[in-house]
Amino acid sequence: MRSFFEALISVDFPFLRNALFAGLLSSVLFGTIGSVVTVRRIASLAGAVSHAVLGGIGLALYLSASGIVPGFPPIAGALCFAVLSAIVIGMVSIRAKQREDTVINAIWAIGMSLGVLFMAKTPGYTDPSTWLFGNILLISNSDLLLLAILDLIVLFLAWRFYPQIEATSFDEEFARVRGVPVHAVFLALLAITAVAIVLLQTFVGIVMVIAMLTLPAGCSGAFSRSLGGMMFLSCIFSVFFSICGLAAGWAFDLPVGAMTVIIAGIVFLGTSALANRIGGLKYRGCSRGSQ
């Protein structure tokens, strides 16, 4: 672990500092958006969007490498597929609740399959695992700037529309009665989540994005009494997981994303067991008191 901190301050490893800053900036998005995703129980929806993005990436790589649309950036294709998938899933969720799971699974599978097919036909070798798992050690200064801008946008929106977000997250019927545009808030949330997923997964990969959108929020849920408190604690947990994953990956020469997810998963299981234990003790205490 000492070698990690020595490398962090060394001028010979600027990419390690970029990875650390990327983890800190990403934690704001994971904590803020992930809390809403967890409270609204739309993690599967976010997962479908993150996997459908692979179709846009594959299409962009194919169009660029084939000369059909020279220089077409993969992130542009990913954004198109992500927003389109989010809108389709959101509209189906609003119009036909009973078909939501089917559409989510269909978009999940179709998006990934299209990505694999386009990559297979792309001239030259394209490895899908690069996009599935990412590499936070390859973060550039321009990537950090994009993350910082998105952080500011998400934090502003969360602050400006917090009452509406909180109301629609916990009780849609009450929010609708109070005049909150529930459907508009839902679709806007999906669109912002889709954009965040695109930026995050091009840096850290699809697998880590799904895990970090749910595990920090799951850990903080046992200790929070409000959505705002959950967002704050989720950001703290995300920072902790990112730093520990980066340090462990560097120390043991292992993929940083995988180490981060494993650490987050262990802490989540531990906090869940602790919360259940405390809840069980409280329940038995109340039972004895009533007797």
C-alpha cells in the first residue's frame, strides 16, 4: 500500500493521479444518481441502458473504420443509443407497466448483440472487453474536464429540483396531486442517467457502472433517513470504494475496476448483514417490551 501512495505523488505516474481524480469525480455521479436509481427501483432499467450503449459504440466504430462516416466518435454513438433506449423504456414504463420488464430485457439483449455484430464486421480487431470493463488508468485531462462539467450539472439539478425528485421517488401519487409533472421528471431522470452512464462507462466500463450505481446507495440506505442524506453517504462510500479499488489494483497488479466492484460488494454484504442484525435485535426488544 505504501508503494501506491509513493507512486501517487511521483512525477513519473501522472496517469495514477488522473485515475484518482476520475474516481473522486465519478463518485459524485454514482452517489447522486445512484441513490435516485436505487430508491425508485430502476436499477434494471439503468443496466439495460448501459448495455444497449454497446450497440452505439459498435455502430460508431464500424462507420468510422469502414469510411462511411470518417472520424465518427464512439461516444457520440453511445450517447445516441443511450438516450434513445432511455426514452423507449421510459415511455413503455409510463404507458404499459406490465410490459416494462420485457422491453428492458429486450433492449438489454438487442443493444449488446448489435454492438458485438458491428464490432465483428469492423475492419481490424476490436475487443468488446475494453468497453465492458474499461480502464480507469487511461483517463485523460479532457476526460476529467467532462466529468467535472457533468458533476456540476447533476449537482445543480439535484439541488434545484430536489423537492420534485424526492416526491416522485417516494410517492408518485402524492406528487401528482401536488402538481408535480411526474412523467417529465421521470423522463428527465432517465435522460440524465443515460448521459452519465455513457461518460462513466467509457472510463470505467459497463460492469463497474452498474455496480457503482447500486452498491454505494445500497450501503448508505441502511444509515440514511432522507434522500439527501442517502446521496451524501453514497458519495462517501463511492469515494472510499474508488480509492481502495485503485490502491488494491495498483498494489496487487490487478484490474482496478474489478477490485473496486469486489470491495464494494463485500462492504454491501457486510452492511446488509449488520442492518438485518440490528433490525432483528430491535424487533425482539420490542416484542419482549410488549410482553
